[in-house]
Amino acid sequence: MILKSQVEWALHCCAILAGLPEGRYLSTKALAELHGLPKEYLSKALQSLSQASLVDTTLGPSGGYRLAKPSSEINFLDIVEAVEGKARSFTCTNIRDNNPCRPAGYCDSKPCAVARVMWEADEAWRNTLRRVRLSDLVGTLSEEVPAELWQSTFEWVLKRAG
Amino acid sequence: MILKSQVEWALHCCAILAGLPEGRYLSTKALAELHGLPKEYLSKALQSLSQASLVDTTLGPSGGYRLAKPSSEINFLDIVEAVEGKARSFTCTNIRDNNPCRPAGYCDSKPCAVARVMWEADEAWRNTLRRVRLSDLVGTLSEEVPAELWQSTFEWVLKRAG
DNA sequence: GAATTAAGGATACATCATATCCGCAAATTG
DNA sequence: CAATTTGCGGATATGATGTATCCTTAATTC
């Protein structure tokens, strides 16, 4: 059970976009260079964010991406689900139905007890991600990243933001 | 991020093994028939349980599997990790290290803030699974499965348990 | 009009889940 | 002892999916 690397990419890109001044856009090219990622493939992850309405886009030179909402209104789960999908990690295939002792036509009223536990764990995972906002991440990063690096990075970004 | 179907298989098989009388074994063949699963492939899942010391095995006719500990000392996470592995679902590839603004030789003291959140969610998932014991599952099933089916299933099982 | 950008389709490749088959060693049965 | 049954591990095949690249199209800027 491994998350796509695109999840990591999307989260870091959103953290950068959160630092953009109002109304400016940052291109796939800049985001790819900043993180050392394959531009064309990163583009797919950003398209997922766009489809989920987490980011706005503009075409043409000086075009690119910006957040569609304030970073305090976007949480980790929004971003993770945009890239990874909303499907649960456990799917119940009802193998108990194959029990040769089972009377034909019998139908369970409740979902399988095994599945309920697995889904509960899935919900715990999602709830943790839901509780952390993108603005929280930016706050943590601004504290932990050395001030000079933080500043020089956003100078680098602003030079490329249209 | 999808769990292997073997996880579902292993959980249901353990629930059956938990109902075996002391000292009896149930074969892969019987477990596969009971759940309508491919015998050879189910065998791989059971081998994983064996390697994790969750079940004991015996060879020969009347051989097979039984739980290695009381069902109250086995939890969902034990079984899930035996099949799925213990690796975290999120791997941090440190893409921030590719930042062209970063001074060479710089080394983070802490793990990446993004990774910490993702790992926290992973822990929440694991904790939920850790809290549910196999004996809890058996208890729930014995309440929810119709009494006749429950009984006839274990008669079926006992006929095949060596 | 030329350059740049996001979007999306087509394609290639590697990895992994799924599945099957085989041979081996151990245990049981007769 | 001989035949059978079983778990175990290796080898192999296949399909789905993650990763990655390339190309075309439409929109935007200068």
C-alpha cells in the first residue's frame, strides 16, 4: 500500500503556491525546476489539483497555477485525494458469500465485520489528514526552514511568477 | 493506495482458525474451498502469516494451520502487516533538497514537515488496527452471522480439520 | 505572428499484484 | 516400507498500475 510520489509533489507545490502574492501564477516549469522533478509528469499532478478545483490556472506566458482558495481552507486530505483518488484502501469482495454452507439467496443486512474495521482505520487516516490545513504546513515550514533559504527561494519564485 | 486482496483473505482465514478446537489444524485446501479462493495463491498469504509467527503449521495429511497464540493476543495490524508489510504508505524523497537556492552540503535536522504529517496519519491508521483484536472480530461475527450458518460452517470445518 | 502555457491523448516502460505450476522435504496413513 | 498429503519456496506468466515522455490543441502575452 504505497502512495504515489505525485502526492509528495503536489503537497510541496501547494506549499509554494501558498506563498505566492495575490493574483500571481507559477508555471509547471518553475515548480519542476524548484523541486527537480520531471516537468511533463509533474504536470499531471497539477492537472489533478486543477480538476479538484484546488488551484486556478491561466494560459500563455506568465501563466501557470495559483491556489483557488486561501491556504487555511485547503487541508492535506483535499490534496491527497485530488491526486490519489477518494477510493477506500480496503475493498470488501464478500468472500464469505462463497461459503458452501450458505443457503442460496441469503443476503447480509450489514457490511462485513472485517470491512467495517478496515474502513474505520481508513477514516482515522483521512481524519488526521483533514485536520491539517495547508496554512499549518506553511507555518511549520516558515519556522523550520532557515530564514535565508526561505527568503532566497521566494525571490527565485517571484522572478518566475507571472 | 490499495491493499492487496490477500489482506482480506488472511483476516477471514484467521477468523476461522480462531474457531478451531485446541490442537487441530486446517489445511489451505479447506480454507480455499470455504472462501472460494485460488488455493495456490491463498497459500502465499498463509505463508506470510506463518513467517510472522501468527500461525503454526504441520505437514502431512491432517496437517495445515492453527493460530500460534490466543485470538485475544492477535490484532488486525499483526495480520495486515504480515501480508502487506510494515513499510509506511508515504515515502519522503526529500525533493526539497533539489531546491536550486539551497546551499550545498546543507542538511536538515528534522524530517520533512510534509512527511511528518503523512506519517502521523499512517500511525492513526495503524493504531486503529492495533486496537481491534482477532477475538473482537470473532465476537462480532458470532453475533451477526445467523446461528445456523455459524454452526454448519464449523461442522464443515471440523470435518476437514486434522 | 511568434512564443509560452495548461490540457489531454497516445505511447512506452518498469514495477507489482495476481495466479499457476513444479519439485522438495516432512508428516501421516495403511 | 510405500503411498499420500501437506507446507514451503522457486520459477514463470499475465494484467493492472505508477512513472515518464512526446505530441497536438487552444488560449494568452508581447
